[in-house]
Amino acid sequence: MLPQLVWMTDPTGFHTYFNQRWVDYTGYTLADSVGPDMWNNLLHPDDQARARQVWGHSLATGADYEIEYRFEAQAGDYRWFLGQARPRRDAAGQIVAWFGTCTDIHDQKVAAEQLRERESEFSTLADNVPQLSWMARPDGHIYWYNKRWYDYTGTTLAEMEGWGWDKVHHPDYIQPVVEFVRQAWGAGEPFELTFPLRGQDGQYRWFLTRAVPVRDAQGHTVRWLGTNTDVTEMRQLQDQLQSAYDDLEAKVAFRNLELEHEVQALRRQVGK
């Protein structure tokens, strides 16, 4: 009645017993299953050599046996199992038998693989967006940055975690930035802020920071997602446009003044 496939061997690894679940899963009778190596033939070809090596090590040393492998079902498909075994010893400490189980972990294994794939996809996306990206706890403690952040700043997570990001801020701007974000964390609302960040070359570039809170079903903030977008060229262009506008304004004002003088001169001539 145990949910696992249960088996026993003698001290040499010769299988002497399998329970009914083994028979139901594999389709092999007890008579067909006993022996030293028949079980290995039911493993996925990619797992057979590793399983023999691990089992052989346990037989040689008496160490507990544990391994994950894929077992073939009688339908022909493979499922992941956790194989475990422990030796039974006599009063003299000699191994007299091995008791083992195979526990179906296929669903957990598939779920874990899907999670790894999603994490890999997320990392690929996060590391290749053009922005410096980060995530923080509800209180603003930053615990993750993407690769572009580290590439730009030349820092590590150990240096940047929490409030360590202030190390790459310009000293002339850091105080108002800290005051602003502390209020923003408390308010729990999306925010924007522009400030310079120091690159690993020692030069500062301007970045537009945007942050949004991620909320649970009850509306509580569970984390913050943020990006830093390089706007240095945009600011330079804006400065150039403003300078050109100011220059144009000055020229127009000067030209208006010249025209006014010319009008006054014409009036004086007409008045004569």
C-alpha cells in the first residue's frame, strides 16, 4: 500500500523483492524483475551509466543510496523518480540486505524545470533591455539589478544591495534624491526622477528613473520594479535647443530694437 515502488536486494545488489506498485508501473512480474541489473534496463538510456555508478558506490562503501532518474512505465513513457536505499546490518555491522524505494517526483521535476525556464527567460529579457533595471522590497531595499546595471556601474550586488546605490550617485544630487525616494516608498505610488549616475569609467551620465509598485490581491505592495533610462543625449539636445532658442530670442529682441530705431529715424525725417 506504500505509494512508492519498493524493492530489496541482498548485500551484492541482487534484487530479491519488488512490491505490487513496481509490477503495476513497469508491467514486469516479480519473476521477470529479480536479478542484479534488470532494473537498470528500465531507466532512460541517458541515466543508466550514472545510476550504475552511484549504486555501485553504495554497494562498495555501504553509503546510503540516493539518485534521481527516469523510469520507463509499461506504457512506454518515462517519469522522474527519486531512488533511495539504506543498508540493513547485522550485529557485527555487516550488510545483510538493502531496502529501497523509488518515489515518483515527475510533477515536481517538471514544475521545477518550467520554473527554471521562466527564470531563464526573465533573466534574458531583463539583461537585454536597454535600461538599467532593478527590484526592491516594499520598503525600498533593492535586492536585484540586471546585468546592464553592473556593466555600467562596474559594481556587484554586495556593494549595491539595500541602499548601496547611493555610492554611484553624484554628491551634488544625492541628498534630494534620497529624500524624494524615501517619501515615494512610503506613498506607494509610481514615481519618476532624473539624476546622474557614475559609470565605471568615472564619468556621470543622466538617467530617468521610473518605478512602479507591484501589489497583491489585497492591494498591498509586495515589491517595486524600476528602470533607469539613459537620457544624457536628450538632455544635451534640450540644452542645445534651449540655447538656440535663447539666442534666437536675443536676436529677435535686438532686431526689434533696430527696427524701432529705424522707425523713429523715419518719423524724424518725415517730421522735417
